[in-house]
Amino acid sequence: MVFAGRILTDPTSDIRKEYMKTGGCNVVAVDWGRLALLPCYPTAALNTLEVGRCLAELLMQMSPLHSPDTIHIIGFSLGAHIAAYTSNYLHTLSGRRVGRITGLDPALPFFATLKDSWKLDKEDADFVDVIHTNVGIFGKIEPTGHIDFYTNDGTNQPGCTEHKNPPLCSHMLANTYFAESITSKTGFWGTSCPNYFQYALGWCPLISRSDPAAGSRILMGENVLFGARGVYIVKTGLSSPYALG
């Protein structure tokens, strides 16, 4: 089962469509748009806690059909933190957290805190994977999950330079990349790096495809290896399909 958060526009649309192609799962999209209206971002950030609690209560009502460890919550921007609040409140109610949380460029403003309980972190689910596309502006910089993928330079995504709002365009592409990963036969492959800052300084050159070590690469997105840990760098194309293999 997949749950997705909403803010700004409807980033869940493509994700829903791709999951519907695969079958075998139920998809519930959480529309909390009325609680996340711009320009009142501070109010939206404060509302994430209550949205998380309400979603947890909904999951409890559905628990006879689905145990928490079979649930995959996908959250974009503020929705990534909602996913964390949902799982933690569910743990309070039932003693169990959700099986997986995917954070799509978790929101940075108002979540630059050292207190893990106030943001998404790797303790919020059995497995937490994160895709970073606009670090330092709309999205968080530091690793947030068991495995974190930084696409391209992590801040500016290819194809967004001519957009009227390049940072927002880059932020939103986290949804597009994940949606494509659900049915992609090419795949988004990440190369290991100790941390994002070493990569930003040019100290983590990407492994060439002919390098034998390339076998250690990890898929980003829906089909990520659950046992994988660490930071990975992913290169994408300029336009759809974005996956380069």
C-alpha cells in the first residue's frame, strides 16, 4: 500500500499512474492542499504534525486489512515529514511503525533542526530511502534515511535552467524521477560516495561503466535494495525518460 503527500500542485498524479500499471497494490493519495496553501508556508509546516496524526488514525482503521510493516509511505517536500509523523504516531497507537518511507526531497525550511523527532530520519520506518534534488534551498542537505540519493549536483537538475523558477523545478523533479523508476527498465543507478559534501568538492568521481567496481551500484527509486546503506550519486538525462541506466 502506498500513501503520498501533497503540496504546491499534485505531485502524486504520475506516481499513482505508474503504480496502477504494475497492479498488486492499493494506492491512497492524501490531499492536504487546504492546509498547505501558499504563501502561508509556516502554517503548512505546522500542519504537518496534525496531518500525520490523522493519517495514522486512518491507517489504524484499515489495520485489519494491512499490517503497518506492509505499508509504504511516499512523501514529497513537507509530505516527507508527514510520513515520519504518521509512522511515529502509528507506533504510539499500535506499537509498530510502517515498513518503508520514501522521502522525495524532504523540505528544509523550518526543518533545519538537530531534533530527529521533528523531521524525517532513518528511525521512522524499517527502511527509509530519500531522493535529494534541491539541497539547501527547498530540500534538506544532510542524509536523512538509511540510503540517500543525490541526483546530478543535488541542487540544480538538468532541464530546469530555463524554467521560471529553477529551484522549484528541481525540487519537483524528485516526484518525476521516482514515478519513472516504478516501471523503468533502464533504471536510475547510483554510485557510492562517503557523503554529499565530498561529491560537491569533486572528491567522488563517478565510476565509469567499464570499471569492475560498477557492480556495486544501487538502483534508486521503487526497486531500491532494502539492505543498502549510505550516500549515492545519480546522474539523469535532460528530459523524460530521465533514467540513464
